[in-house]
Amino acid sequence: MKSRDLEFRGINREHLGMYFEELGAKQLTNTFPYLYEAEGWSGQILSEEKIAFTAVFIVNAVHVRFSAENDNLLKELLKNYRYKTTRIGG
């Protein structure tokens, strides 16, 4: 099993879980670590913390682990998940 950990900042933890479900996973737990499983891959939302850049500018940082049966499946999972987390500024 191959795995990769990523950190997402400024995206709601519930949305990150919803993205796993949109990619075909089922949620298995309702507390940290949140576990999601699908055929050939799984995801875990490991933790969430607040990061203060200034006294006013505070964002969340969510640590997520992706696991898949092989490199190709992991690469495809990461590509699809990152597409869902893309934010376009204005």
C-alpha cells in the first residue's frame, strides 16, 4: 500500500471529507482520525489545527493521508482530490 500525507489550509474539514465521498468513498468514523474507504484506496483526515499568521489572520490547517494499492491509483486519487480543493482567487 502506498500513502502520502498532505496539509490543506483554509478549507473546511467537513468539505475535505465530502470530497472523499464525492470520489466514491464511504465515511467509517465520526471522530479524528476520520476514515474514508473506497475500492483500492482510502483517506484519513488526521487532525486539524489553527495557524495564526497575525493576530487577526488565522486559518485552519487540516492534515490528510491518502493511501492506495499502487502508485498509479494514488497518483490518480491525488489529482482528483486536488482538483476539488482548487480555489481560484479574484
